[in-house]
Amino acid sequence: MFFSGDFPSLAQPFEPTTGTVVSWGSQVVPFVEPSTRYAAIAAGFAHTVGLKRDGTVVMWGDNYRGQMNVPKGLSGVTAVAAGDYHTVALKSNGSVVAWGGGNEGGETTVPADLSTVTAIAAGSGHTIALKSDGTVVAWGWNQESQRTVPAGLSGVIAIAAGSAETVALVAQPQQTNFFGNSYPTFAPNSSSRKHS
């Protein structure tokens, strides 16, 4: 296990400072200057993206499909996401930048008219954006309809992406999950599932 700015002995207790990255497993954090602090992190299949507090992005891990090739001059980043082989950044102006992946499924082809984005998520080969009006835009692989946003979906306040699924949390007390051709909803305080 390594963390940014230090290489402690295993006998020393770990006492991180705010914004320090801790990594274990197959990918370890490279040495960075001790003053580096991170605002957010995301991990793909074998790469990691760190959003520094200054709005710039640092990458480490595998670069098999260009997922670590940060676009030159990228700044003003407020959020990051990582798919299997692609990386996504949300900028402070509500625009989205994506790279890597080989783009075989279009996961890095950001829709030209996309704007006012407030959150992003990345699945294995698809990308999701939540807009300020509560609507969702998705692009990339669609083998399991993971980028086919249900008609009329609105009032979304959070999004997440799995390998071949996308989940949206709506402001009403329900959760909408779109996977394949079924749209299950979950009643609050209940374990029952109803398909519509």
C-alpha cells in the first residue's frame, strides 16, 4: 500500500492528511510531491484518475487504450469518472471531456450539444451525464440498453453506472434502474420490486 507524498514503513501507523490518496492492489499511487492534495478520485479496470484541488487531473496505472492520455491543457475540472478503458472529466462550465477507450463503442464521443452537466458516471464502455434540469444523457456501448434512457425520465438527482447498467436516483421516493427492456422501481421502505 502506498499513498501520495510518503513511503512509510509497514510498522508505522497510517495517519493520512486530508486529500491524501491511498491505493492498494495491482495499481499503486506514484510518488508525488508531499503538498499534492486531491479533491476526488475514480478507478477504471486498471487505471486511476486523481482530481487535484487546483482542478487539474493526474493519472496512473495501465494505458492500454489511451485512458491515461490527459488532454493537453485540461483544467477547471470539478469531477472525474473512469470506465474500463476510458476516462471522463466534468469541467466547471458544465462541459464534459472524455478520452481513451479506443472509442469503439463511442464512449468518448461526447454529444456536441451537451451542456449544463452537473454530474458524470462511467460504466465499462458507456458514459452518463446528469444535466442541471434533472435529465440524463448517455452515450457509448449499448449491448444491454445501458445507454437507452427511459422516455420521460426527469427529476434525476444522482446517477451511477455499472458494467452494463445505469441507475438514476429521482427526487421522488423511488429509484429508476434501466437495464435491458425492464424498468423496475423500488418502493421506499420495502424489499418488493415492481416491474412496469
